[in-house]
Amino acid sequence: PYVIVCNHQASLDLMGMVEVIPDRCVPIAKKELMYMGPVGWACWLSGIIFINRQKREDAIHVISQTARIMRRENVR
């Protein structure tokens, strides 16, 4: 398993990054994207994992849980 970290300039950059990253990769995005109308729906339907950056503990929990699943199932 591996993690790709991308620093993008705008929320819509994530849509372009989804086309470039390898298959079976799942992006992690800020939860605010989920509420951006059609962009949010597209992100949610494509399986993006959303984290709440306003609540540090919740974000850490989601990322830790994702890492455990990646290690357990040996997925990328």
C-alpha cells in the first residue's frame, strides 16, 4: 500500500487528479467539497473519502481507519 499526497490550488483540481492517479487509489478530500452541488455528488459517487478538517480528532480517526483497512487488505 502507498499514499500519494497532492497539494492542489483549488477544489476543482481534485477532479483532474482523479484522472491521473493510478487505478484502485481513493482520494481523501476535505468535507466541504461534499456540499458543492454537482461536484460534491460526483466526488461522493466516485468513492472519495471525506475528512472534516475543522475537527482534528475526527480527521485523524478517518485517516487512521483508512490506513488500517489498507494494511489489512493490502490494497493501494
